[in-house]
Amino acid sequence: FDAPGRAHRPDKVVHAMTFREDAVKPTFVVDVTDQIERKLEAVACFVSQFGGAVQAGEVFPGGRPLDQQIRAQSAAYGSLIRVPYGEPFWTRETVPAETLGTLAVTTF
């Protein structure tokens, strides 16, 4: 395939973990509290694929409707960073910090 332009390689590969049920701890969690309702509205656009289902393998591991499962999982990940809702991500690389003071964590 002869594509125009220069070859490109991404600097970062970040894996979304929303429906992973394994024991991999996320590298970081993004606060999605302000976007959770919009996310649920977007997922609702796919009602023809998910409507009425309460079990579909990894996507519905809790045996509840998808919107409830998304809300429950987002709340669980949000609790890791002390916010109502979070979205988990994983990367092979260690995420750097400029200084300890810039870390967005409270340990007490």
C-alpha cells in the first residue's frame, strides 16, 4: 500500500480498560464525573445491540442492564481517585511526574 506522506508511529499507546475483568490495575484513572451522563446517552444510541440484555460476557459481567453496569464500574474506578466516576487506562510505560507536588493524589 503506497500511502502519501511520511511514516508515522504514535508516541503513546494507551489501553482503555472499561470492561476488563482481570486483575490488571490501571496505570491512571481519568475523572469522568462531568461526562458520565453524556457517555450513557452515547451508549444508549446502540440500544439495538444492547437493549434488554443483562448478560453478554465481559460487557455485562454484573448481570444488570448496561447503563447500570457502566455506572457501577465507573463509580468503582472513580473511588480509586476519590471522585464519583472514573475511566481506567493502562499503559506499559511508567507515567512520569515532574515533582511529587504535582501528583494529583492525597494519601491521608
